[in-house]
Amino acid sequence: RHLMRANTRAGSRKNIHAHYDIRNAFYHQWLDNSWTYSSAIFNGDHGQSLEAAQAQKYQRIIDQLGLRAGDHVLEIGCGWGGFAEHAAVRGIRVHGVTISAAQLQVAQQRIAVRGLGHLAKLELCDYRDLKGEYDAVVSIEMFEAVGERFWQQYFDTVSARLKKGGRAMIQSITIAEQYFKRYRSTSDFIRQYIF
């Protein structure tokens, strides 16, 4: 069943629609105020709020990439706009793409409310259709939805979108190598119902 949901352009739109476009209110009930649907960084501080841990993750990405105000970043899979907002507040220009209309609606509203539209451009677009070059590419737990058949195309796209000397940061959920062969040929709860 998982193999029938290949992440071609049409397949990706269908898969993302089924997963994310169910209703923003559903996600808003259990996500923090940054609307971040990916792993956070707590650094051993178990009293830290999820929202603070997500902001810490976003800042770590900015710091590791050496981003400064005025730099131009492509975010592949911008979700509900958490990273784009965090970066734009710091003067970083962000071009975020998603193929989820529901996510885009919330993300664009957030950017507009904060008055960051001049720094963050968010659009409904498949990452494979992008042109241009950026100082950096950020992709936060979007890679899981790419599918092994499209891994090379994904990394080729990331490489092609980077300016000479540009850097990429890809946060991804991984699996231990000793389990990968079995994982790629079978399905489990996560693959069947999440990815």
C-alpha cells in the first residue's frame, strides 16, 4: 500500500493533501504557537516549553548556516511558517515552499500579521519546480515524504538551488542502517499512516 503512494508530483500533492489539509484546527490543538511539526532541541532542559525548544532549533539552524540579515534562504517544506517567521524577524529573506494549501494559508497569515511580507515569500510550489539560487537551503523533516525513488532528485535540486559556497541544512528522521533493508521492503504503522 505504501508503494502505491509514490511521490511523483501528482502523488506528492495527493499525499500531502491527505496528511496536512485535513483541518488546521486539528493541528493547532496540539502544536505549540510556532505551529512546528518536527523535532525540537531541548538540550537537557526538561522544564523548557516546546515552543522555546522549537525556537532554539530554528536559531541553531541559523547559527550553523552562518546566516545574517539580508541572506536569502530557500525553505523546502515550509509547513505552517515557523522557521520562515523566526528567520524573517532576524532580517533573513526566506522563500518557503509547500504543497499544502492549508499550511500555506496559516503561514502566509502569520507572516502578514507580523509585517514580514517584505522578507518572507511563501508559496504553493513543488520543490522540483524551483529556479534560482540561494545563500542557503533549509529543509526540516520534509525529506521523509520524498520517497527513496526520488532521493537523488531531491539532493540534485538542493545542490542546484545553492549559490557557489552556499550551505544546506536538512533535518530528517532516520533509521539505523541495520534495519534499513527490511524497512525499505515492508510497511509499518508510521509508513502506512504517517509517511
